[in-house]
Amino acid sequence: MFLTVKLLLGRRCSLKVSGQESIATLKKLVSQRLQVPEEQQHLLFRGQLLADDKHLSDYCIGPNASINVIMRPLENMTQKETRQPQPQPQPLWHQLGRVLGKHFEPQDAKAVLQLLRQEHKERLQRISLEDLEQLARYLLADEQCVGPAGQREPEAVSSELLQ
């Protein structure tokens, strides 16, 4: 069966796999095709994070399914260990509360802040991965993340090539 694998920034590829393929093997294929190291990949299907030790069939992933790849940055452990703790910036809500406090009475500022937090929470719960992709494309429009227009996608890579 063929799967479509999409990066958040728009690159995509088709992969030929069997339903009994492990998620770890799928990550190897994605690494080869999209040049994303396996340890940086989070694979998502219908909003669910796929575990390396499971198989495609465990998630009912069938032909022509679409898998999303979220990349996490690699952190250098030596930098992490030697870095001095930085003072944490104050959270957005605290800063917003201070701004509102300059323009409203304390009880009104608190009520407005509470309404804004509730609306923010509700909107975040409704956001989809497609919305995030669209936002990323918009914010990164100046960067050339996708190959030149008209460039054909290479043929699908089969999992049999890994063995």
C-alpha cells in the first residue's frame, strides 16, 4: 500500500509499505526520503502520536492514508549540562494582566483576563493540524522550504529497500 507522509512545512512524499510495517521502519523510510533524522521525528495519524514499537495495522492505517511528521529540535547534551539557568520570562498572562491593570479597575481587569484565557483555551482546542500547516506556510512564506515549482516528486521508496 502507499502512504503519503507530510512535513509541517509542506514537503511530502509517497512511501510503499505493508500494513505490518513498524513505525520505526516507517521513520527510517521518512528519514531517507525527506532527510529528517529519525530521532527528530514525531509521526502523527489523525492527531494520534505513533509509537515506534507499534505497527501501522495497530493504528488501522490503510492504503492512501496521510501521516504527518512533526520535527523536534535536537539538543546538544553538553550545552544543556553546562548552561547556566536563565531567568524565566514572566508568562504572557501575567504580562497581559499588568497591561489590563493600567486601563481597567482591578476587578474588571481580572474579569477581562479570565475571559481572554477562556477564549484562548477554547480556540486552541479547535485548532487542527491543517490549520497549523497553513499558519506555518504563511509565517515561513519568505523561506524556500519546498523545491522549485514544477519539480516532480521522486518515485515511492519501498520498505523492501531497507532490508
